[in-house]
Amino acid sequence: MRQLDTDMWVTESPLRFLGLEVGARMTVVRLPDGRLWLHSPVSATPELVREVEALGPVAFLIAPNRFHHLYVSEWKEACPDALVYVAPGLETKRSDLDLAGVLSDEPEPGWKDAIEQVALGGMPMMSEVVFFHRPSATLIVTDLAFNVGPDDAPLTRFFFRLNGAYGRVSATVLERLLARDRTKLRQSFERMLEWPFERIVVAHGDVSESGGRDQLVASYDWLLR
């Protein structure tokens, strides 16, 4: 794991999707009470579990959209006291999980002192919930945007160039196609933009330390204009 800010870490893991190596990123936040909040968990290897638990007790496991849930059960097994929260729709898709709740626009009491959230409307196939870590002014997203660059695999770079989403924080054509109700999505997006974020942590691609906000807005010009 590597530390991004006070009480925030990330770790990456290989992941192939549709034949592309896109990688995956888990974000770990230490809450004011010392407990840990894990966003989009990657595989719970014994080494990673030990490294995470050295930071504090794992309290919350977050499956932030309908695609990022594969390793939640591994972490629940490794950390049985952790509470599992999932994006809307996953409560039926993953009926095998022991859920504490379904994510909404309102943060849970356990993390509301440090983390805010918006459930993106209008994209039911993805059903993503985005988060804002207030102390570090960090936006945490999953598949709302990507940040693929020169360090990624050649085929991955080619695909994202083809989709106009290379070298910056950007959505792809897929996000536009998944937007079923643009009015609802725009309302959610505008709520998200009220947060004063500087850093953007994406699940696929590089973390954006600066300039990502303007890039994200520009990539959703089709929605916001």
C-alpha cells in the first residue's frame, strides 16, 4: 500500500476486463475514531490483510457500484466484524452477502464525520455511489471516470485513445451510453461538484493529484451543457 494523505492509502491489483488490463484500486480511509473504511476491495491476500489491519480495525467494506463487489466476501471472511454496504441493486445481485445496508445519498453514521457521498441517479446499470473524503479534499470514484496513461498496457492505451479518454481524468463512450436519465444524472453530478475536491482517486488508471476536477467536468460536457 502507499499513503496518499493523512489517514488515506491505496493499493493496486491486476484486473482484466473485456480482454484489457485495466487494474483495480482499493482505497483505505482511517476514520477519526481509528477504524478503517475500505472502498472497492481488491483480493484479500494474507499479506494485504495484515498490512491493512496494521493501520487499524477494518470496520466498513464498500461495494460502490454493480461491478465492484467481487472481493467483498473475501474481506468479510478475513474481517468478520466489518460491516458490508453495497450500491443500490447489489442487495439482490449479491444475496449471498451479509449486508449491513444499501448505500444512498446520505452517509452512514459510522463515517459521516469524514466522508460524504452521492448516489448517481440515471445510470441504473452501473448504480455508482461516489465519495468525498473531507479532510483530504479527495473525490473517490469507481467507473465514473478513468485516468489511463503511458504506464498502462499498450492495448489498454489504444482502447482508451480510441474512446477519447486517454491521458487525463475522463469518462468513456460507455458512460454516455449507460446514462438512461440525463436529468437525474446531471442533478447528482452537480451535487458532487459542490464538494471542493482537488485529488481524484479512480479505480482504474492513475490517481490525479491536480487538474482532475477540470478534466472530469470537461469529459462530461455532454451532460452538463
